[in-house]
Amino acid sequence: MSFAVKILIWTNVAAFLITWLAPAVKLYLGLQPADVLDHYSLWQPVTYMFIHDGPWHILWNMLVLWMFGVELERRWGTGFFVKFYFVSGIAGAALTLLFSVLPFSFGAGLFNSLTIGASGAIFGLLLAYAIYFPDRRIYMYLLFAVPAKYFVLIIGAITFLLSFSNVGGTAYTAHLGGLAGGYLFLKFGRGRPLAELKGRYFKWKMNRLRRKFDIYSGGKAKDRDRRVH
């Protein structure tokens, strides 16, 4: 068990016990777009990640966090892993808020609904695992073994289609946001845009110098080495 994964699991378990003893806390810490947008409950896009609906909900999320998070944390280091986890979770909240104000029926239903759970961050971890370990086998629904890259493509497509509905009360928009946020965070400088820009500038500068001081052929045909710098 890696350090950040252990802390996240214990924090989620503690929050679950608190909401089990005081169910009203769910409404305060869960994500309700109406509260965030109308009453400025700006903590909810973060706190909703630590609230779960029941034992099976938290059990599956924490199981996936342990299964895939430990190896990613060891690969990235604790600091970047924690950043990635929260960015993915907050991205799930952001997409939920965006969908809730769209002028469609699913947006109106989402505006007053309650979204809870770590699934947005968990889906971000699944995406990262598929990127770093694309050929690892994952058992979909515990039945079919598929490579991680195809697993994420399948659940991403299913999530995208279901995000326009409210099937089973599942927060599909948070799942989709976690996938998108995790991908963008990895794609654009791994969360370090200034370092990315510096790297691109250095690469451009080196290519420019290479063209300026290129190697060309010279000397006489009988010379052993006709290359001149």
C-alpha cells in the first residue's frame, strides 16, 4: 500500500462513517449544482469525492483505487499522484456543473441532483493506467479479460452515451469529466505548462542550431574523411 493511496482510503472511510451517523452531511458536502451556482457552495466540487452512498459504493471505488493507484503512485511519486487524483475528481465536478446548465431535459434534472463518490478521480486513474500499461489485462465486469487500452475505450464510450441520461442515478457526467480531465492533465505538460513551454522552446532552439551548424561533404574525392563541420 503506497502512502497517498492509504491516506485517501482512510479519509474516504472516515467520511463514510460520518455520513452514516449523520446522513444530512451528504447534502452539505455532496455536489449539488444548484447549491454551487446559486449559493456559492464552492467546497462541494472537492468534498463530493469523499462522500459515498453505501457500503458497496465505497467498497468498489476503494478497491479500484488500491488496484490501480498504488502502481501509478510508485511510478509518478506521491506529489504528482495526489495532483492527478484531485484534478480528475474536480474535472468530473466541472463537467457535471457544465451539463447542469445546458438547455436540455437532462441538464434540468442534473441541476438539482446530488452527485457523490470518488468515481471521477477513479476514472482518471483508469485512463492513466491504460496509457502507461496499455496491454495489461483487466477483467470487465469480472468476466471478460481485455487489454487496458480497450477497457478504457469501452467504458469511455458507454459513459459518454449514458451521461445524457440519468440511468440508475449514476453520475456518468462525473465519470466522463474524470476521463477528460485526467487525459488533459497528462497531455499538456503533466500539469506543468511552463515546463512544457520551456521544453518546446529548447527543442526549437536546438533544431535551429543544428540547421545552422550542419555537417556537409567537402574536401577532395580521394580524402579518407570528406566531412567538414
